[in-house]
Amino acid sequence: MTAAYIAFHATQRPDGVALIDNGHAITYAEFSRDIRKFTRALREFDLSYGAPVAVVCENVYIHWLLRIACEELGLVTASLLPEQENLLGLDPSLGEFDLVLSDKMVDGKGIARHHLIDPQWLEAVQGREDNGELPAISKRPEDPLRILHTSGTTGTPKRLLYPRRVHERSVAKSMWFNGVTHRSRYQLAIPFTVGASYANATACIRSGATIVFNDRMPVAEVILRHGITHLAIPPFYLKQTLDDLPRGFARPAELTIFSFGAALSSALREKALAGLANEICDMYGSNEAGYVSSIRSRSPLQTGLAGVWPGVQVEIVDDRDRPLPYGEQGHIRVKTDCMVQGYLDDPKASHRMFRDGWFYAGDIGVLADPFRLEVLGRGDELLNIGWRKLSPAYLEGLVMKIGDVGDVGVCSLPNAEGIEEIYVAVSPGRTSYEDLIARLNKPFTTLQLGRYYVVPAARIPRNANGKIQRDVLKQDIVMAIGRKAPPAF
């Protein structure tokens, strides 16, 4: 379907720029032509319909061409990161693919078939004659299309199989929500291994926009140089971008930022609207169910609950799965028209997270009515401090508002008596370690958090989505305090 959209734009605006890849402009006519060439090249591998293919390629344009060509042939694709150490024949999942297309050599042990995307092969493919449109292959909505890994913030990442129906609905909803036109410029800042990144880029290219990718310069410089109008980025990378803004940076005339993957703190929203964006869209959803709700802000003072998306049903339930009245806090469960039915080869996790047609997101929230949702935090990450349950994301946002730190991660660990105590890991920023502790004392005391510890950290462990890996954070803190216990406050 994406190839058809690109072909349409190629007929309407053949010289329109589809992609600017590290300064190199590619028109819609060139994009459409190359899709046909790569589709013919992949057809020569003679793979059966529905065969799984792994794509491991740093070049964004080539990666995208391979993905679209596979989709045209009815193949099931998964994007993997080129820099993964387990690529050298150590990832057992690679053996589950009928073909691995990569721009680096892969140890062939356990891999059914491997093809190197080297300059010679690319030159041969792109040097082919363009013989026009290919014969259409019949495709059904329930046919498998994509393999996606979950973020794995609290455990081992799980694999999802997206049917064509889910992919198409996800892209269609992004086209509806993003407000992108052929005059828009969308900055691709997150790799295609992140499901939301691929869906957003696909939605924008289908809308006729220009996609801009540049991994050689800071995000802010790309925004100014290319007149970016839309940017999707997780909160952590948004904070990094704001911290790196050059002195005298002039806020763009029109920039919408979509924040996804983790909660967006009020402090970060305020800072982004003041210095970078005209509009912030805070997105809530999951790989398993798609987007559930969102909230748009054009002013730091603008507050409100997130609006539940069309095609989504949300309920708040207690520990026994009984629906709770509006206004009461409980576990979030959802039904969406973009939902998968379980995980690949993990029936226990599927049974735990998918029950009676609902997906249990693992989050705690409150519904004001069927259309307005407040997400309070992860149910398995909530800090149980004495009689209070707190979201670590709330405390992390508080620390960032109080001090200028590089990054922050909050968790709790039991003391010798088995009582949970709060640990605040911070990486270096402009606020000194001593000054930060002094600033934290009053608000943390007001919150009646009991004793808490501030631990210096070189970095906070995060995944590709920017989400904090809580289990790794706890391990890092245990190792740090094992060498030298931090002072308690």
C-alpha cells in the first residue's frame, strides 16, 4: 500500500522531495522507481508468501526500500539494529528468519540464509532498467506483515506479529492525527526498530510530506536548517535536545512535537513549549494495542486529561478485574482496533497480558468519563513507600524541575528491615550534586517520603524508546552503594 501512495505522489509531484537523507534529496519519482527495482531484486530470492525476513541496515533510505519491497511481495519483515553485538551469529532469533539482509557480515551459524547489502549489490540493483509496474500480489488483511519487539523495560523483550490489518489501521490513524500535508517536513529522529517511528514515517510519506533524516548534526540544527514542522521523539531525547539548544536559539515559527514511549513531565512540557515547540502532543499507547489517548498543549498553562482515541475502549479495574466507577484509580485495560492478540511463542505472557479480549497495559490510571483518561504510571513500577504509592516518573519530573541534571532515574530498594526506601540516581548536569541535594530536601520532606538517597551515576539505563530500564537501574544502584553507601536524607 505504501508503494501505491508513493507512486501516486510521483505522478502528481515527480520532483517533490520525499526524503532528505543526510543532505541528499530523493524525489518521489526516484523513490517510486527504486521501490520497483528493489522489489524485483528481492523477488529473485524466490521466497514464499509470508516468509520472515530480517532487515539490518544503517542507511535509512536503503532500509526503507527493503522494507517496502518486502511488503509488496507479501513477506514478513523485522528491523534490527546494526550496532547490536548479538548480530554476530549470537542472536538465536536470527535463525528464525528465512532471509537476513544486512550491511555487515553475519556469522552464518544457525541462519537459514544471509545476503550482504554491499555497494556492489546496491549498484547492480539501482542500475537496473525500470520496466514499469509489477504484477499485483493478492494480499489479505489478516496476513502477517511485521515482527516487532516490545521495549522490555521490566524484563525480556517480547515479539509481536502485526497482521496487515493492524499495520494499515495504525498508519491511517497517524495520518488522521498528525496533521501532515505535502508542505510538511517531518524529522525522523528514531530508528525504524521502534514501531511508532516506522508507522509515523509511513503515515507522513503517504501524506506527501518530506521526511528529513540526519544523524550527523544535532536535532535542533536539523530543525532550523530544514524548516522541520513535525518531530516525534521520546521525552528523554526531547530533554537532551532542549539541553543542547545553542545560545540564542530562535524558536521555529511552527513545530509540532509528538512525545511517546514514556510519560511527559509538566516541567519538560513547559520547557519545550517555551523554547522549541509551538505544540506538544503527549501520546499514550503500546506496541500491543497502538495509541490509546493523547493530549495536545499549546501553552504551558494548558492542562487537562488525555482524550481517548476513536476505536479505543478503556476500563479501569481493580485487582480482581472488576470495573471501577469513573474517578477511581485502578488498572488500565484497553480494547482497540489496532490490537494484536498475543506474543509470539510466549503463551504465559500472552495469558497474563491479554484476557477476555482486553489488553492489560500494566499501567495505573483514572477515567473521568469514557473519553478522558489520566495515566498515573506503571503498576509494576509504583513506589510503595509506607502508606503511599507514588509514580517514579512524577518524582523524576520533580527532580528535573528543581535541578538542571543530565538525567534522572528513581526506584526503591528494601533496607535491612525490608522497608522500601527511595533512591534517586542522577547523571551530571549544570546543577552540582551538593546543590541538588539541598534543593530536594524541602519538596521530598513535604511529600513525606521518609529517608531517601541520591546516587551519582554516569548514565541512566534506557532502551531505544528512551524508557528507563528499571531492573538495570536497580542493579546499577546496588553495585554503586555496594562500593560506597550514599548519605541518607
